[in-house]
Amino acid sequence: MVSSSPSSSTATSTAALVTYAVTSNLACLLAATLLQKKAARRPPFEYTQGERSPAPQEEESFHEYEHAVFQYQRIPEHEMKRRAYDFYTFLNMRRSVRFYSPEDVPMDVLLNCVRAAGTAPSGAHTQPWHFCIVKRDDLKHQIRLAVEKEEQLNYERRMNKVWAEKCHSLVAGLPKPWVKPYLTDAPHMIVMMKVSYDLDTHGNRKEVYYPEQSCGIAAGLLITALHNANLVTLTSTPMGAESAIRDILGRPKNEKVYLLLPIGFAAKDATVPYRDENNLRKPIEKICSIH
């Protein structure tokens, strides 16, 4: 029978301990990394609704619907200030872009951006909007033709001279002001529809409230969500082509085109109008007053 020497046993034990230590450290490091990633995905605070509470039974109460307790989590003041400033500086980088890479954008990214837009407040919670994500090349081409046809009329007849001249610096990199290559260059386009009235299951008309204001808020959230996802866009109002676009997309008559937004990644040689600090944004003193 062959027996191992003391030195051999010690070496084996030491190697085992080293292996165990390394494995344990790697496991701890992996766990810490996963926890950090999970924490990074977790929102900084939570607003949730609690259990439903029955509607008041008092005769004088005008409340006929159930409510729930709003569970509201506070964060420290220094964190509020940091987040407010960081969010402003993040959004201050946003620019409207007219030159796009043909590179595709994951559909789940776009859907989550639309979901974010759909969280906007609306008149009487009627949510009077619909978002058409257009990815088919033939549909984008048809929309572009309809927009360019009307846009040429806008520049030549409908827009006054001052208005047209103000737009020239914005479209300086395009062949003509009414030519819109970005509508077909961008891999996707979102046509935001304003719902003027709803229909119930029997086809009866249901009123919606403040659709113009509600859609404006939702559009702002959509643009913010796209910027947050590292995408660029452009808010386009296709004056005169609204009905044609609605027909191209097969949308019902109670919807009207509110905004047209090409969406994608900026082209490598993309340009934007040069703006120095004096004309990038209006200063806070110009856009805000405290009363």
C-alpha cells in the first residue's frame, strides 16, 4: 500500500483551500454584480395604489366610485435636487435630427417608449391617442410622397414669407425645404393620432375631453422616452396631408394625424443647426416666473 507523504497532503489541502477561496470570491463578486444591476433597474422611489376602499355611503357625498390609498415614498431633499438637475442636463442634450442611419431599432424598445407615452395624464382619463408604428418601406414611401406634395404647396402658397425663412436654417442640409428624405431613411416612423371621439362596442359615439392638450402631454413623454433610449427623432406636422396619411394607414375617421415622428439612430454624418449658449434654449428667466 502506498501512503502519501505529509508534504503531499499539505499541498493538496492548500490547493483545495485556494480553489475554494477563489470560487467563493467569484461567487460573491457575481452576486454583488447581479444585486447592483438589479438595484440599477429599480426605480429610486415608488408610487403605488393600495387596496380598494368602498365609495362613501353618506348622502351628501358626490363620490360614486371606489378609491385606493396612494402610497407615496419620499426621497431626501439632496437626492431630489440632484435628480432634478441631472434630468434637466440630460434632456438639454436632446436635438431634433433630420439625418438617419438605416440601422434597425428593436421593436420592444419602441413599444416601451409608446407605453411610456401612454402613461400621460388625459382629460377625464379618456386617453385620446393612438400610436401607429410604421416600419414597412412601401407605407413610409407613400406617406413621404403625400407629405412632400402638400409641403411644396405650404412653402409656395400657404406659409407666409417670414415663416418660410425661419424654417430655412432648419432644413439647410436638404435638397429643397419640402423634400423629406428622413421619412424613408429612418427605419421607423410613429404617426401619432389624436382621437376626436371614441366609439363604444355598439358603435355609439363617446365623448373625449381635451384631446389636444392630452396628446401634447403624451407627445412630450414619447419624445423624452425616445431620447432616454438613445434614439433621435423629429416632430413633424404634415399640414395638408393628414387625411391622406390616415387613409394610407387605414385608421378610422375619428382619428386625426397629430404628429409624424421619424425614429432611429443618427447618421454618422448627421448635422443639426449650430446653436451657441445664447440661442440653444431660452433661459429660465424667459420661460418661468414665480408669483
